[in-house]
Amino acid sequence: MLIRNTELERQACMHVNWYELFRKNTIKSCVVPVPADVLAYLRQDMLILPKECTNFTEVNTGEGFQTTHFNAFDDQFSDSDSGGEGHDGNGGDDGEQPAFPAFSQALTEAIRALGGNAFLKSDWHCPKDAQWITLGQTLCVRDITDVYQLLKASSFCKEDFKERPSVNDSGFHVVLKKWKDIHPGSEFRCFVRNRSLLAISPRHWPSFHEHIARERSDIVNDIVSLFKEKIKDTFPLRDYVFDVYRPSKDNVIIMDFSLYGKGHSDSLAFDYDQLDEEAAVATIEEEDDPEFRYLPNDCGIQPIKRNVYGFPQDFRNFFQNAAAPSDGGESSVEGESNNLVNRLIEQCNLQQSRDNAGGEE
């Protein structure tokens, strides 16, 4: 039995290492290397944004979206009673606001090159556990403030930025993909064992989508064609998982590659033990008809995993308490001008209303 080298597999699944191989079959992306000083900053737990994330930054898009970001280092958010304690005025103390002008400029240029809206991820994961921190709770980034907020608040990305064995010498990266509004019923996860496509599952399992049953044969044929013509003899691993997006017939787009097996990639509609057993007896002919599992009928409301990554309860409690009137009848937040707290409270309320709506469906 061969000993599995997961570090080499992880390296093969890094976006920077497969993007050029499949550039024509995937979404346009910009890869920004992470320098040492930024890497040290991203590994820290404190959520302090760099100086480049200026106060009251207006962001406009072609869709008419507009948002405002706030800088916690602005005077209106400082403690007026401290007399500047903890800051020497020259930025020379431990609380000095970091600055990464070159890296921030590279991010800005990448977002602009992708049309002003981009999907963010690190080498292996997107910050789905941190989307609560952005207004609108989306992984669509429109400026560097969105990028820094998501990367700093995401445990998944922070894990990716940890020290790695020397075998992974490609460095660390931030990946920005051109933003696309993707219908959840058009994403699929594919399982490859011994270079054979064994199984296909809807990416958003278990959710019912009526068109999947109607287009079952076309979906399988399109994915099999992509695999055999573009992926099978090109991707270096024998066992792996890849995700695709099928916006229309005869059009399948590669989204990502990840490691095969428990603890690496969610098996969704399948079980890895079962897949291994089927791989042991699979024939070459069966590769043209991989098992495709989907919900044939609407089974009612199913658990949605993204709800696990909602606005943290302790954050919500903190800011709701901060907004509550004190015993003297005055707000515990000084004045109505503290927009940062007000916006965070607004985000709490938005998440609460969504939670309540989800429970009523």
C-alpha cells in the first residue's frame, strides 16, 4: 500500500498550480503573492485594518451598489478619556496601524482588472466562515477593505496561511476571481479515484432543484466530456475532487480542485468508504456513466450549512448591549456619530431578521 503524501496533493490543488493548465476552462483569476510582512499580519488574531483602508471609502459598482467602510483608528472612535494612552502620536507603539501599500495596490489593481467585483479565496479555501463581517454578507469583494476584513476574520484562511512543510515552496497567495452570480443548482462536485470519474453530487446538497432531474443525462454527459477531454490526462493526481459550474448545456466551467477523502473534502451525497469500494471494482466502461445522486423530489426545508457561519452570537450581544441606554438614560455609545458601532448593530439586526425568516419558512 502506497503511503499518501498529502502535502504534495495539497500543492497540486493550490489555485496557482492548476490555473494555467485550465485557464480556458475556468473563471478568470488574479493571483496576488503574499509577502512576509503581510503574512505575519494575517496570522495575528487582532482585527486591525491597514492604513490603506481609509475612513468613509465610497465604493460604487455597475449595479449601483454603494457602501461605506470605517476606520477604527479615526478620532471619532478613539477613547477621549485616555488622553492618547497607548498611542505616542508617532505610531511607534504596539498598537501602531500597519501599512502594506504595495500589496494593497496589487489587490486594488486585481479587483479593477476583474471588473470591480471579485470572489476571494486563499490558496485552498474561501472565507465563507467570515462573510458575516461584510455588509450584505457576501463573498463578493469590491475594495481592499472587504479583502482584509474577510481574510482577518476567517479561520479557514488563517489555517491556510500557517507555516507549511518545505515541500510546498510555492509561497502563499490571495486569489481573486471574476465575480459571477451562480445559481446554486448549477454547481456540482465530482469524485475521481484512480483517474476514473466515479460520482457526481450537487454542490449544495441536500437542496432540491427541479431542473436537475429533467437534465440529468445532459449534466452527466457534459461533465464526463470535460473530464475526459480536459482534466483526466492533465491534472497530476490520481485521486482528487473537483467542483464545476454548468451554466448551460455543453458549457461546464472548472471551479476548484481539492483533496480526495475524509477530512479533506465534503463527500456530500456520498460516503468515502462506499466510493472506495466502488472504485475497487469499477470498469473502464463505467467511467462514461458515473453515479449521479440528487434529490428527485422536494423534501421540504433542509439544513443550510452556511447558517453555521452567521454573525457570532457574542458579537451580536456585545453591540446590542452597547446600544442599550445606560442607567442615566444616555446611550452607552457616545452620540449618534459613532457610525461604526451603528453599522455593526445594523448588521446584527439584519442577521437576526434573516435567522427569524429562515425559521418561519
